[in-house]
Amino acid sequence: MVWLIVILVIVALLVIALITLYNRFVRLRNRVDNSWAQIEVQLKRRWDLIPNLIETVKGYAAHERGTFEAVTQARAAAQNARGPAETAAAEGILGQALGRLFAVAEAYPELQADENFRQLQTELATTENRIAVSRQVYNDTVLTYNNAIQTFPGVALAGPFGFTQREFFETDETQREAPRVDFSPDAPPSATTASPAPPAPPAGPDAGGGGGTP
């Protein structure tokens, strides 16, 4: 009778442990889903800003049709992407296209002074910062979840109950981040602007070849 009670207690403890572990996996998975939803919110905000940005630039540089089409196509591809890995690749291409768009804007002083353009650029930069923060939160959450289902005892329970690894949202910052162009009147000249060459030093009396006075 005593052994039966001991066995029942052990079985009850195992069941409680399995339920606790299962519930922990569910909570971690839900956090991953919620974190990804926050990234999607910020990406959608970024996509919504792009058409207005294109129309503003087009008002001053209508002939840059190839650049506008590249940004539009990259935006559409990003909207149709599914999952963190595919979305990261598409957003990288979109970031490159936006970089070329801002490079075009540098050649038009009237566009640089346009208040609407400056506001859109500020909103885009703010959205990029929010995406970066959301991405960090998401990746940290994924790391915690993946560690939980890959280490013992979680690894013994994860597979049978359908808990699988999640992808990280990893992007190349040099591709995603649009150039931060300073359009203020007091902005320093671009680093690519050639500086004037220093004047040549005056020729001395011995400049010809070091000969002495005859």
C-alpha cells in the first residue's frame, strides 16, 4: 500500500512538471508571436510612408523614373514577403532602393528645402529606429524560446507537442538604413566635395638645382 502511494505521488509530480513545462513553452511561443506582430506594425508604417516620399521627390525629379520604379517594386516585394528570413531579405533590398532615392534628392536644392520632404524623412528615420528596437526584442524572445525547447528537459517535450524553432529577424544594417542626409542650410559640405589645392610655395634662390652664386 505504501509503495502504491509513493508511485502515485511520483506520477502526480511528473504530470505537474510536464504541465508546467508545456505552459512555459506556450507562453514563450506567444511572446515570440507578439514580438513579431510589433515588427509588422512598424514595417507597415514604413511602407505607408514610401508612396508619399516618392510623390514628393517626383515633383522635383520626375525624370528619375527608374529610381521610383525600383523603390515601388521593392516595397511590393517586402509587403508580399512571409516569415522573418524572407522579410529580412526583402527589407534589405528596399533599404538599398531608398538609399538611391535619397541620393537623388541630394542633387535638388529645392527638394531639400521642401518641408513635406523633410518631415517624411524624419518620420522614416523614427520608424527605422522603432523597427530596430522591435527587432532586438523579437530576437531576444526567439533566443529564449529556442533555448527552452532545445535544452533538457524541454527537448524531450517540444517535439511531440509541436514546438519548433523560430527564425531570427536578421538584417544587414547597411542595406536597411536609409542615408541620413542633412538638408539644413548650415550643413557642412559633403565629404566627396574636392577641397581646393594649396598654393605652391614660392621658388627659392636655390630652386634650380642647388648651384652656388657665380
